[in-house]
Amino acid sequence: MKAVILAGGSGTRLWPLSREKKPKQFQALISNKTLFQETIDRLKFLKPEDIFIALNEEHENMVKKHAPHIPHENLIIEPALRDTASCIGLAATYIGKKYPDEVMGVMYADHFIRHEAEFVKKLRIAEDVARKNHTINIIEVKATSPSPHFGYVKTGKLLETRDDVEIFALEKFIEKPDEKTAEKLLMSYKYLWNTGYYVFRIDDILGCFKKHLPDSFARLQTIQKAIGTPKEKEVLKREYPKLQKISIDYGIMEKVDPARVRIIPADLGWSDIGNFESLLTELAGKKDGNAMKGKILALDTKNSLVYNFADRLVVTLGLSDMIVVDTGDTTLICPKKRSRDLKKLIEEIKKQYPELL
């Protein structure tokens, strides 16, 4: 299997920690390692030459710094931001030049997975199913809260069991629901969060592009023909920005015949660390419910995240369910629940303080 790590996200809901020049995947939010480094570590069962990284041009040096053992030729650099369908299509195009019938697994540089062994086991099962059955497989997780921020899948009938792993048919995809609908979905074992962990043969996914995104497919074919030639960079910069800007979910998965899709449920201890509230959920201490980093004096403080990356002392007194983040040049203070709305704040910062993004 060839693993592709998508490392081009911006993580604006974790501002001011996550910024354009150093987004959340390159931040040490959970441990002393960055989320990107933790993602690389989970793939230690693969050889470095089997790990590919899709990234933006501006993050190339950071990727090299955090993963120096990954071969430079395995860095797939996007000359423009065209969403996940184009990014995954480009990765399949590059890897498929040399390994057209290989299996490719898609994962994300900014996710947190607590149960590594479970992840590897399900990834291997998905690889085997893809290789033998030419199916598009998705490793999904049970929802743990009524979140309106995730897409869902509804599983169909149980199709088979391999090494005690159940494999289900797909009944349908469900776009991000409102909170009331999400509460109903949480009550049923049939509904899972869509993690976006896809596993498929490269020739199969490119066949999906040919059928459902034909213009993008034609441009990807033009790019593939230029790979390894003196005109490779020129063709990539000309053609890639013209690919349709669309997610893999909208562009491919919602158009594919559900009979071609397999759902593999997994208990991953998964989080996409989408906001400070979800970060606090992962790190909260059992005694006080707090998560803290840096030079802090916290008195009578509970269920709060306090991160201090400045030299000065941050003192809290009587806080409950709050987020406090000090990066030295900026301090964010907000109720825990409001951290979900940080994207709205970013629009104002763009207008008034763009240098802080």
C-alpha cells in the first residue's frame, strides 16, 4: 500500500495557534510532537518510500523539517488550493505513473488517533478488500457526540467478516446535519462519522474521476504524461489550478454507485481536533477537566483550556468552561462553546488585523 497524507489544511478554528504559515498539523497540540509527526509515526509499518505527502508550496520546508526521512520525490506539491478531490486526484496521478494498480490509502495530517493498533488493523483489511474486490473502502468511526460539524454515513447490511472485522455496505452519505438531527443520528448504531479515510486501488479511483469529473481527469492525464520530463513543473502549474475546486465527497463519493463502496467501522479514539473544545475533550484532566500548557497559575479553574506560549505568566481565577490562548502577539479568550464559531471571528480579523493570520 501507498499512504498519502493530506497536509494542506489551514485549521482556522484553532486561531491564533493555527495560522497560514504554521497551521495546526505543524503544531504540538496533544504531545511534544506535532500532529503531522504523530501521523507519520502511525505509519511506521510502511517503508518511508511508501509514504507520500500532499502539501502546499509554502509548507515544503516545514514538511522536510518534521519528516526528513521521507524521500523528497514523495512530496506532492500543489501549486494551488483546489480542495480534496483535486488533491487526491493529483496524488493518485503521481503515484499511478509508477504503480497504476497499487492500493492507496488517504489520511490527514491534522487528525488525532488514540488507538493506533486498531487503525493499522483496519487499514490493512481495507487494503486487502480494495485489492481483491476493486471497491472503494472507508474506515469510519461511531459518533461520540451530536456534532453538526461532521458528515455521516448510514451503513447498509453486513456483507462479510474478515479476521473478526465487519464490513458493511453503504446505504447513503449524509451531509453535515443540524444539531437536532445529529442528536437523532447519535442514537442509532447505523450512523457513523465520515472520517475521510479512503482506501482504494489507484486505477479504480482514477476511473471514478474519468466518469464523474471528466474535465479534471483529462487535465490530470496531461499532468501525468509530463511527469519526469523537463516540462513537468510547467504543465503542473498550468493545468492544476484549472481542476474543479470540489471535495472528494461532493465530487466523487456522492456520485459513485453505493454498491462499489464498503464501510469498515473502527474504534480509533478519533478526533479531527476541529476546535479548542474538541482539543480540550482529548486532553482534559480527570480531576479538574482542564488542559494547560506553558507558564500558568490557575486557581479555582475548571473545565478550561489555557495555553500560554508567551514568556509572561498567565493567571486565571474562578474560570469555568473557558478557552484562553496566549501566543505572545495575540490573546484569545472565549467561552468553550463559542470556540466552534471562531471562523466568524476570522473574517473580522482579515479586515482589521490581516498580519495576524
